[in-house]
Amino acid sequence: MGRGARQGPRQAHRTRTDRGRRRARSGRLHRRPRRGLPRPQGSEVTMQLGLIGLGKMGGNMRERIRRAGHTVIGYDRNPDLADVGSLAELVDKLEAPRVVWVMVPAGGPTQSVVDELGNLLSPGDIVVDGGNSRWTDDEKHAKELGEKGIGFVDAGVSGGVWGLENGYALMVGGDPANVARVQPVFDALKPEGPYGYVHAGRVGAGHFAKMVHNGIEYAMMQAYAEGWELLEKVDSVDNVREVFRSWQEGTVIRSWLLDLAVNALDDDQHLDKLRGYAEDSGEGRWTVEAAIDNAVPLPAITASLFARFASRQEDSPQMKMIAALRNQFGGHAVEKK
């Protein structure tokens, strides 16, 4: 007996309808959102924000938040980018209770900023770590700041160099009251529509979710790179770029990463200008470590991380594609021949 017969005609129809909706929705997800100014979603409240770190992502985030009508006071070690000359001046210019968003590299730089903010901010203020910190660091920072009455929220941010116009996907962790305080800024940053934002759980959950997101990204890029190399290798296929382009519509592997791969191949059809070398930014390693700690098998993600290690030993054709994709979506540096 078929599944639909076991479920009954009404349930079977509902199942088919739900599947159709999911297919239709999945077919839209790889397309870029409509461009334009972000509009407040769910709240018309405007607020002040201190933003520390105005690099590739931080600078664009400042602009997107301002476009939504909020006040952003930015600090960066590069005075040409900064609105103020020091963290102390940034804190002084914000009205209490303050919200300060940290957008600096993970590890020592983030710890240094959190330590300084802990001495400058007041009880009732909130620190948001929007960098790529390890989730275990979030727990430490929340405890340190909490002892001084300062709230803490972690926010995994995805969007790269396209985020200013398309919006940033946000994965947030923290106490619901603290998250609610920052919600107008989250609404300004996220893409338009119902997707692209989640309060994933308690402190650390946002960065953990972003870490897994990046692990999946590693595996997806590796799969595209391996397919590209195989197509390039055989004599029967003489237009690999157009094969990739043909996959952009009507296939189960269409995605934004595929769109970016086509962009890269349009710029350099055989990626001859690139060296087959790709760095890893940390999240891939942390994902594999978390899998080991939790006894969860991650063969595809683990293999994709190890493939990047292999790229540093020889000029790998697969890593040319990885390097090209990282440059396309995140503006990451590539090594030229």
C-alpha cells in the first residue's frame, strides 16, 4: 500500500501540497533579494548603536543600519573610518542604556575590546559580539560582563560584501530581554521578508549556529570545486563554464554559491589567474572539533577542511575554485600567480 493510501486522501493531498510549497520556496532561496533601503520590520523604534570595527563587513553594516533611520557611532583603529577617536569617546557619546556592537577578529582582539568595554560601560548596557567568535568565548564574555551588570548577546552574521544591499542573515544567542533591546538593529540588518533571522537560543547559540553554517559552506564549496575539476579534466566537455551556468535554473543543486561560481568563471574562465590555495578561517575546525566532542559524524565537512590543508602543499585546481568563491562572496584575498 502506498504512503498516500495509508494516510488517507485528505492527508495525502495536504502532504503533496506542503511538498509543493517547499519546492517552490526552495526554488526562490538562491535568488538575491530585491535591492533597496531596509525597512523597519516589526518595530518603528529608532535607537543609538556603538559599532566597533569598520572593516569590510562592519563599514557596510554601519551604512545599512543608518539607512534604516538609526544612529550609529563607529570606532575603528583606522581614523579615516572612525566617527570617534577612542572607545571611551564612543561610550561617552551614547545615551544610557547603551548598546555596543563589536565587529573585530575573534580571539585576542575581541577579548581586548570586551575587557575595555567592561571598564567603560555601566550596568544595564549591552555588548553584542557580531564577529566570528567561538561559542565558548561567548559564555566567558557573558559571565565577565554579567558580573558588572552588563548584558551580552552573540550574533553570527552572514552576508559578506553583498550584505549592504541584500541584507545580513543573523543567528542570535542570549537572554530574550537583551535580544529584544537590540531587535530594531537586527531588523535593520536582516534581509526583507520572513527569513534571515533567528534567536537560536541562549548565549553562544548564535555563534554555534553560524559555525555550523560555515561548516556546511565548506562542504558545499568543496563539492562544486570537485565537480568543476572533473568537468575540466575530460575531453568530451568543452565548455565547463556554460555547464555551470545551465545548472542555475531547474536543478536541485542551484544556489547562490553556484551563482557566484559562474561569476568567478565569467571573470576567469579556467581560473588560470589564481593559485590553488585556500585558507580556513577557524569555523571549519571548530565545527569538526564540536562534532568530535558530541560524537556526531561529519565526513563531508571534515573532508572539505582537510582538502584546504592539501591546497597549501601544491597548486590544487579544486582550491582555485574555493579561493575564487571566497573572493566572490566575502571579498577575501586571493593569491595571484
